[in-house]
Amino acid sequence: MAVSPNSKIKVNRDASIPASPNWYVLAVLSLLMGFASISTDLYLPAMPAMSRSLHADAGMVEFTISGYLIGFSLGQLLWGPVGDRYGRRLSVAIGLVLFVIGSAGCALSGSALAMIGWCMVQALVACASVALSRAMVRDLYQGNRAAQMLSTLITVMAIAPLIGPLVGGQIVGLAGWRAIFWVLVGIGLLTLAALFTIPETLPAARRNRESLGLAMLRYTKLLRHRRLLGYAGAGGFFYAGMFAYIAGTPFAYIDYYHVPAQRYGLLFGLGIIGIMATNLLNSRLVSRFGYDRMLLFGTIVAVLSAVTTAVVVHTGWGGLWGLVGPLFVYVSATGFIVANSITGALADFPERAGAVSALIGAIQYGSGIVGSVLVGTFADGSPWPMGWVIGFAGIGSLLSMRLLTPVPTIHKANSRLSDQKENKMQTERAD
């Protein structure tokens, strides 16, 4: 039987577990989760035109990305407690309204400094959609099922980096770089309209009533939990390597190995395809092996490929393809690390899912900033800085998992019970 987009999510009376949402709700959540990529990838092809129009050098325009990442990392720490206190939908809606204002400000900017400022505003509010959409998945699902759904949504979200630069390039050619930000205004308004066609996932009875000031202070208490630190470290170190890859590959491929600039996108796209493939694989395997085991597997894959990358850049073995191979494997490990580390962190704090999701997101993007800065600081015209940053990041990711997240027997049992309950509910709905 078909389900309308406006249908209500029923709640299990004995456990307050929402029933499985329909495809439309999942599509909206995927769109919200993709705002980080949508906001940046769409205007990457416009950066040279922006530089000429705003009479700024390339470095100043590149600071729009740095400003965006800083705003995106810090903003999540605010929106997490807001979502736990006032509900997910209202909080995301406020963020989307401000995102529209920030995008319009970018479109009307007359200088590079104004552009950087508006990009930070844009990021401070766009992160509400990303942080709280992950919390909404935790509201709807538990245990390995949550990891499965996050992997599925991330797979859909990964389409944005593939098509974003292509679409952005077409917009620049047809209407100029400012039109890209007016398109983002339209995307924000359409997403806002779609948001109000799905139900609230956090009922009033389950909201956190403490003040926002106290909620912000509780981040320090969350950071004292050993398991949470382990999940955050596994994902955070990995993100440091990922952003080192993003910052370093243009120079490694184009300048060092003389890959034509127009072909760089093909090599970069290989990694996106790898991410999509491993997320699909994770969504199939996580219900069988559990998110902790899949995360451990992912960190092992990451450290092996990261160390291989470091060796390759040191020795020059294999030339270009000797570097592309291990980097492809490292990037592909995203599918086994990101969704499972987020799920593991959220599993122990269901009543503070918004705050935990925000904290994990802030750590991930903050680590990404560190990784990209390290590559820039030690840049010497070779792939060496990128390779060694990725190498240490892979080792840190594995150590975080092995040393900080011993899996207690009771936690494994609770995970199995949660999955059994989820499967039972799915069977009852099917009948």
C-alpha cells in the first residue's frame, strides 16, 4: 500500500521506538545530510571567476572554503543542544532560513572579505541540517539498523560531490558565478518546504529541558566517556587524512605528476565511487557483523592503505598509479568508518542524540581542518606532506578504536536485542 509523504510515524508503545519511515522521509533526510557538499562543491568551478570579479588573488578566494569549514565545525556545537531542547524540525527550519540569508549575502558580496564572512554565516547554519539529520536517523532507528540506514543515506549523499562541480560549471557558463548562490537560495527554500511535510522525530516528552548554557557545558562531560572518545577518535583521525587528501591531491596529481587539470576530476571521482560502493556494502554487512566489527575492519583497511601511501610518497614507487591505488583504498574506507563511528557514539546517548551528533561532527571537521593545514604548512612541492599526514591519521584512527572502545559483553547483548526488536517490528509491519 502506498504511503503519502504526510503520513505520521507511529510509535511503539512499550519502547517509544518510531516505526520505519517511508521513502520520502528518508529522501528529505538525505538532502539535509548533503548540505555540506551542496554548499561547497557547487561553487568550486566558479572560484577563478569569483577571483577576477572581486579583484582578489586565488588565496583569498580559497579562504572561503577555510571559513566555511571553521563555521561548519563550530556551529554544530550550538545546534546539537538546540535540537535536543526544541525538537529537530524547528531547529533545522531556523537553520535553513538563515542559510537562505547567507547564500543571498554571498550572491551580493562585493569583496572577498565579505564573501568569506557570508560563507562562514552560511556554514554556521547549514551544519544544523547535517548534525540534526544524523540525530533524526537515531530517533528513527537503533543499533545496527541505524548504521545501515546512515550508510544508505551517505551513499545517496555522495552523488553531490560527483555532480556538484559539473552543475556548477554549467551555471557559471550560462549565468555567471553569482547565479550559483541564487540557486543555493532556491535549494534552501525548497528544502524548507519539504521539511514541513515530514513529521517531527523527537516527541516533546523525550526532549532535553535543561538550559542551553548547561547543555553546552555538558560537552565536557561527554568527552570524559571512554567509548565516545574512541568513536570520535576513529572518525576524527580518519577525517584528518581525508582532508589532507582533498588539500594535497590537486598539487600531487597536477603539479607533481603533471596530470592535466581537466582529468583531475576523474581521479577524484574514483574516490567518490569507492565511498558509495563501501557504504552500500556496509549497509548489507552491518546487520550481520555489527557496527563495532565493521568499524574495526574499516580502521584496519585505513591504516594499511595510509601506511602504504606514506611509503609510496617516500620512495616514489609506482609513480602516479602507485599513489592513486592506496589513496583510493583509504578514501573508500569512509563507508566502513563514518556511519559506524557515528552510530556507535549515538548508541550510548539516545537522550542526547543531537548534542552527541554535533560533537562528533565538530571533531570530524575540526580534525579535517588540522589535516589540511598540516599539508599546507609542510608543503614542499611533492606529495610527501600529504602522504605522511594520511599515514599518521590512519594509525591514529586504528589506535582510537583498539584502545578507547573495548566492547563490553553487555553492550554487544544490548545491540543484539535492539536489532532483534527492530527486525520483529519490521516483520509485524510487513504482516
